[in-house]
Amino acid sequence: MILCDASEKKSTSDSGGIVEVSDAAPAQPTDTTVLVDSSTQKDPPTEDVREGKKKPCIA
């Protein structure tokens, strides 16, 4: 749904020329989504990184 809203706002920015306002609005939801994804992704990668470091040390 966010992508649809962003697309509509971008289309309006092209027609109206309000690029800054349109970009600012979608940027906030995007940042929030990125933070949530980053936090969720950080958990699994953290374990993978630790295991990855242990493997080279053992070798």
C-alpha cells in the first residue's frame, strides 16, 4: 500500500512540481519500514556473522 501511495505522490510531484514535499512524505514511511526491516534482519545476520568468524578461527 505504501508503494501505491508513493507512486501517486510522485506522479503528482511530476505534474505539480512539488518534488520536495512529495519526497519528504514517502521518505518518512520508507525510513520507518527500513528501520523495522533492518532490526529484523540484524538478528539473523548477527548469528551468521558470529558463526562465520568461528569457522575461519577453527580452520
